[in-house]
Amino acid sequence: MNAEQNKKVILTGDRPTGQLHLGHYVGSLANRVALQDEYNQFILLADIQALTDNYENPQKVRDNAYQVLLDYLAVGIDPHKSTIFLQSQIPQIAELTVLFMNLVTLSRLKRNPTVKAEMALRGFDESVPVGFLVYPVSQAADITIFKADLVPVGEDQAPMIEQTNELVRSFNRIYGPILKETTALIPKTGGRLIGTDGKAKMSKSLGNTIFLNESSDSLAKKVKGMYTDPTHLKVEDPGKIEGNTVFTYLDIFDPDTAEVTRLKEHYMRGGLGDSIVKKRLLDVLENFIAPIRTRRAELAQNMDYIENIAREGTLKARAVASQTMLEIRRGVKIDYFD
Amino acid sequence: MNAEQNKKVILTGDRPTGQLHLGHYVGSLANRVALQDEYNQFILLADIQALTDNYENPQKVRDNAYQVLLDYLAVGIDPHKSTIFLQSQIPQIAELTVLFMNLVTLSRLKRNPTVKAEMALRGFDESVPVGFLVYPVSQAADITIFKADLVPVGEDQAPMIEQTNELVRSFNRIYGPILKETTALIPKTGGRLIGTDGKAKMSKSLGNTIFLNESSDSLAKKVKGMYTDPTHLKVEDPGKIEGNTVFTYLDIFDPDTAEVTRLKEHYMRGGLGDSIVKKRLLDVLENFIAPIRTRRAELAQNMDYIENIAREGTLKARAVASQTMLEIRRGVKIDYFD
């Protein structure tokens, strides 16, 4: 416990709206596995945030919460090292959200570039659900209730961290030095994985994903259909590597980098067919996914164990949130019966 | 307990931002005293709502919470009949507020006439603090977490009830028949008391109040300075009753209606000086306020007792809110460990 207290705190998580895929692995899961020894890592199953744009479909969010948790464990997130918990079970987040809402103006929220981009994406204007508009405030509450030192984010999420720290500074100025400013942890490796169709982002809504528990058959079909170099029509033609999804994936997942370099040279020279490179990628991805798939299937046999991990993580997270809330209540002078 | 369950539920309350005055008595307190036998009445010390426009001054809100509670008890609100509680101590209200925010659009909130009027009053536009803009949503959570059948409001507050019921209908359509629509209870008697200066409303910010614990000296000064008929310069002149604050107050507070009628006739005829009428009003108000002032001073001797009333009421309110929240969590499919 003492060692844990000396570790820096990370807050991270996912909206449980679907099973996780290779894009999640590259973008965040691999980093979480790598960071969990060195940091006190809290991983939020952000079901309340998922409801902000899935409020009509609570069953979808519910169904996916434990599926995401299975994905976490299958890729090697260790519940003894990382605290995995359900946002909906931490009422202190809602309490802090309500207090934070007094410290931010409507115009400031609308100016948040991430909110702006996501509103444009969904075609929202003034008809935006208030919960959606306000989600950066809830996110600030997620982060600060756990006094997170670091939040791993993509570069496009930097404005969210800025908004959080603005709220922290306003809060502390008025109510005393209670909350902690946080820092964006922009991973050195990883980042955004392109989709199987070559589009900028692997995403369920674009239908260009490979799931972490993709079956062998389905994986074979997906790799076969992957985007390569559309001008590489005959085997003997020289092919392009840049923007070629198959080589992008090999660079990430193939441990034999020398062989990948050799294949690239051959492909650029001409004389190497797509089907050969795809066969290699299929082997590489099958080797990567097979143990995840097996572990996931084993874990899914015992959903009581999974539920128990969520429960234990939630209790631990709630204890931390309660402690911060005690300090908040004292600062806001609403510590009546504490 | 059973009898109580058969009673209809009323939800009412005040923002604790200052001591209560005769305007509060006429507008709401008298009705609360009258209604507490027949109804299961919840009275909210709305400290979280008070923070939406006093967030820079939490100590002011804190200082006033128990002062308002003292006023309640002094005018005859009975804590054994009415449940008096602190909003900040009911986290379920914040939880429901967050869920409700998904069910209302920004444009709908901005269209709320009460919000519009209050924003205009404070000179807010897009720079409105989000918490202030969102307060009708929090208010809807206050009302519905207690499944209130009735909410006593002035006519200008009717749009708030409409907004609440819209949220209830949306919520129930998506998550099942959990919440209850409410009804505005617009009091037959009472309503808005004009200020001592003749302005439309008695209000601390206008400096035209008579507090419920006004001292005799101060009361005398305030009555002496009251607005009458500015054209009634000489005693022998005929005077006007309409808009004459002193007669308005006599109509409300003087139990001897025959004598008030006689005084009015004399005043209109001419020959009755303001000072005589004011002397009568002073006697009437002193008779009204003296027992309140005495009871309040006695109660203030024992702040432990006052705190205990707040604690007991809060525990009772929290039990009701918890029960509703259980049902809400089941509906929203976030009943993980219940």
C-alpha cells in the first residue's frame, strides 16, 4: 500500500460501447500493460460517459462493460496492478461534475476544440444534448477525483487536459488547494492505427477493424481484403510501402524486423505478390491474437470472477473518490455531517 | 409511516442565501405550515443550487443554511411533520442530474422562459456558468428523486414544472415507468408581497425587506419609511389605497378586517394621517413578529438541536432518494452491485 502511494497516479479508460480491437491495443492497451508496474493505474469503464451519446441504448453499454473488461484481462492488464472500475458506481464523480459546472461558462465549453470536432462529426449544433456538451466537465471530474498525475491521451485530446486544469485552478483558487493539476501523457510509441481499409483510423463504425478476439477464419478474410497498393496490379510490378496497410501492420506486429525490411525491399523492387505478404501478416496476427483469444475464452467461462474484479476495483476506486470528496466538501463548506 | 405513505408528496425549499423575510412568509412559509398536516412535505435547503450563482462565496451559503432552518422552525414548520434536509447531502440528486442532462438539448434549456428571464436579469449570455444554465435540470432531479406529486410555485415558475415533466416523460419512455410527473401547486392565497418601498417584490437585494426576526427598533424605522401615497401630502387630503404599501400589509397581517375597512374609508375620504395608519401597522407587525423573534432566539440557543433536525431530515430524505435511485439504476442498467 505504501509503495502504491508513492507511485504516480494514471487515470485512463474506455467508453464501453463495443468490443476492443487492434486499434485500441496499439493506441492504449499496450501502454497500459507497460505502465501498470511503474504507476498506480486507474482504468475507468466509462459507462456514464458512454450514455451521453447512447442514452437511448443502455443495454448496449451494459452488455459491453464486461466485454471490455474481458479484453483488458486478455491482453495482460493485471487487476492486481491496475484498478479497473465502473464509472456509474462512483457517485462522487457526479457530485464533482455538478460543482465543476459552476466554474465553466457555456462559451468556454463550446470553444473546446475536441467538443467542437465531435459535435461537427455528429451534426450537433444548439440541439446538442446537454450531457454531451458537458462531458469534458465530467471527464475533468473523473481525472481529478482520483488526483491523477497523468492521463494518457492522443494529441487531439490535449484540449481536454487543458480544460481539466482550468477547472482545477478555478476550484483551488476559490475552495483551497484540494485538487491536482494533471499532465497529458502522449505515448512515444503507438498512437493511432489505420483501419484495414487504409483509412486514418480503425473504428467499429467504419467497419475496418480486427477485433482482439477475431476468429481465425474471420481474421483470414479480413487480412485477405486489406488495402495495399492499388497500382500494384501484377506480381512483377514495383509496389509502394507508404500507405500500404499490410506493411504498416507488419511494422507494428511482426517481431522479425529484418525479415520485414527484406520483404519491403523485395516488394518495392517488384516480384513480390500481395498474397505472399498477406500470408505473412496473417501468420503474424494469428500468433498475436491466438493467445488473447484463448485467454479471453477461458476468462469468459467464469463471469463471476469477472464481476468480482469489477466489484473489487470499484470498491477500491470508491474509497479513493470518497477521500477526495471529503476534502472537496470541506473546501466547498458542505461538510455538514462528515 | 403507512399513513405518511398514503399522503401526497410535496417538494419545496429555498436557496439559503440570506435570512427569510415577510415576503417568504406570504409567498411560501405560511402555505408550508398549512400544508404540512395533509401532505408528506420535503423542504430542501438548496445549498447546491445556491452555489450556482454564489460559487465564489460558499461561506455565505453555509452561514445561511441553519439561519433559514431557524426561520422555518420559528414560523411553525414542524420537523416531525415536514422533512427538512440539505441538498448537498443527497448525492443521488447529482447522479440523476447527470443522467437527465442527456435527455435535454441546449436549445431547449435556453428556451426555458424562467432561465431566459434570470439570465437577462444577471446580464448572462453565452458567458453564463454552465451550472446556472443547467439548474432547471438539477431542480427536476430534486423534484423527481422524491417522486413529488406537487411543487408549490409562483406562476412565473410554471415553465420549470413543464421542463421537469418533459424530462420525466423522456426518462420513462427510455428506461421504463420509474419517475413521476409532478403538478404545480399555485397557492390560492399568498403570492408575491410588495416591498416596503412599494416595488413589486420584497427582496434582500432591493433592500426593501422586513425580516422575520426584525428587531422592534428596526421594524419601527422600516414601517416609518414605508411607501404610501406620494400625493397624500396633508392629513386632510384624500389618500389612495391602491399601491399603498401600508394598506397592502394591513390587508395581509391585520386580523381585524373591519377596522382595516374603516381605516381605508377614512383615508380615502381625507383626514387620516399616514403616521396613524403606520402606527397601527407597526403594532400589527410587532404582534406578528414578536413570537417568531422570541421562538427563533430560543431555538438559536441550542444549535446542536438545529443541527440534529437537519441531520435527521437529511437521513430520512436520503433513504427516499436511495430507494428511487435503486429503481433508476435498474432502469438505466447500471445496477451492477445492488
